[in-house]
Amino acid sequence: MTMTDGGRIIDIPFSHIDLVPTLLDLMGRETSKKLPGKSWRPILSNPNASFSPNDVIIE
């Protein structure tokens, strides 16, 4: 699967705090260490990647 194959549905909670790091990673840009959140690019680009649904934080 590539990023242009029509997408992937992730049926677990996704925190908005991860949106900016994910978009920056998809654009090939570095993220600041001060920026909260993490990139979901590995999960979006690899259907076999594992992830934890316990990572969502809501304020």
C-alpha cells in the first residue's frame, strides 16, 4: 500500500495533537522536539504497523 492507494481507515481515536507532526512528516519536514504529539505516518503507510489506542489525550 502506498499513500496514494485510496487511503486507510483507522478505527481508533486519533488525537488532534498528532495532526501537525503527521502532516510535517508526510511533507518530509522535521518537527521540533518542543512540538507535542507524534507522527502517524508509519501507521498510515504500513497496514501491518502496530499502534496503541491508549495514546490519545483529550484536554
